[in-house]
Amino acid sequence: MSQNIRVAMSEKLPCIFLAHPQNRRPAYGRKFTVDQYTTIRKELEKIAGAPITDEAIGASIKVYNRSRAARREFVKLASEHCDVVKPVGRSAVLKAAWFMPKAEHAEKLEALNAELKALPVCDWKGTKVVTSGIICDNPKLLEVFEENHIAIAADDVAHESRAFRVDAPETGDPMEALAQQFANQDYDVLLYDEHSSENRRGEFVAKLVKDSGAQGLVLFMQQFCDPEEMEYPSLKKALDDAKIPHIKLGVDQQMRDFGQARTAIQAFADVISL
């Protein structure tokens, strides 16, 4: 696929490809990551027509860490103030970080967090769940949560909390810091886990549900996503062992009909509220 894109786009715009190592934690894995990032750095310098200094990368790391910290705090505050921060709005705030300059988004989010802190903690009478999956940002689907008085206590979503769970070191060589940040990421179905037979990720997700005070988990499974489909039996076992009710919803980016999802979510909300 990458070669097809390279050939098709070669005369239209530059194509830079990145290959992350499966074994990201050992020294040889981190070195491979640094080599990949160095190649990208050189290609970007060609496009920019100027060098990318270590100082610039170090400054960028600090901005991104600030952004991650603000988003982590927002997720916690959103659960405490779910009468104000509803699922659609929560998704929009987190999704905006992918499109806005990180420093600008962090500044605005820190201001929002300060306003949320000033509010009394919500005495939520509805249901709270943890969401999990690759992405769940469809407003129409999230509106079904709101219709059924379901708030999001926390998430294990790649597009949301998994993306800002781990900071990069702010000292030392910045390229090695970026490689270390990738190496430190864990409990992600899309990343290789040498201890997967121990079902560490399933237990992590179950603990997340318990610690967040949620009453259940909603898994948004992307259609034809092999890693998620292969992991599901292990995740289900961990949730069942912890006596955590859950529901699995098949979704895709072109989803238009929400009738089945609405019925399933409504039934799930009724069951876990008993």
C-alpha cells in the first residue's frame, strides 16, 4: 500500500513514510525509532528549506506535554461535571486538539478546566460508562448517549485518552525523548505486547471502569479491524471476571443508520441502571 501511494503521489506532493518497531522498548527498538524519526526530520527540513534544531524539537515536546496534561485534566473534570460536559461536547473538545495548534488548544483548554473546577461536582442521576475503541467521535451516535442520560466517566479510546496518556521526557536528546515516549506507551491493542498472554490490557480496562466509578463499558468496534476483533475474547473475559457489564457496537466512519445502535444503547442503559 505504501509503495502504491508513493508511486501515485510522487509527482504531486512529497510522501514521507514512518515504520514503528513492534519491539519498541529494548535498546535496539528505540534506536530503530530514532532512526525513523531522524529520516522524517531530514525530509521535513527539505520541505521547509531550513534546519529543524534540537532546541525547536525540545520546545515542541514541552508544548505537547502541556497539551496532554490539559486533556488528561479535562477528562477527569468532564466526569465530575457531566451535567455540563455531555458526550458530544466532550468529544468535540478532545477532537479539536487534532486540528488546532497545540499551544492554542492547550491555552483554551486550561481556561475551560479552570471554569469547570469552579463549579460544584455534579450529583449525576443517570448512568456512567467507559468508552473503548479506535475512534468514537460521531455526534449522532453520541447523541444517543445523551438521549438515554449516559455520561462518559473515562475512555480507553485510541483517538482520545490513549493519545495523551504518556508524556515525552523534557531532558536529554529530544529525538531519543520522542522514541522513549513511544516506547513507554502501553495497554494499547494496536501495540505489540510481549506479555499479551497475561491479558494485561483486559485487566487494565476493567480496572479503569472500576476506578472511574462507571457502571459499564461500551466498546465501539471498527468494522474489519482485525486487532480489535482478535482481542475481544480476552477483553470480554477480563470484564466478565470483574463482573462489569459491557456492550459491543460495530461502527464505521460512513455510518448513517443508528437505529440498531440506539436500541442496543437504550437497552444497555436500562440493564445497568437496575
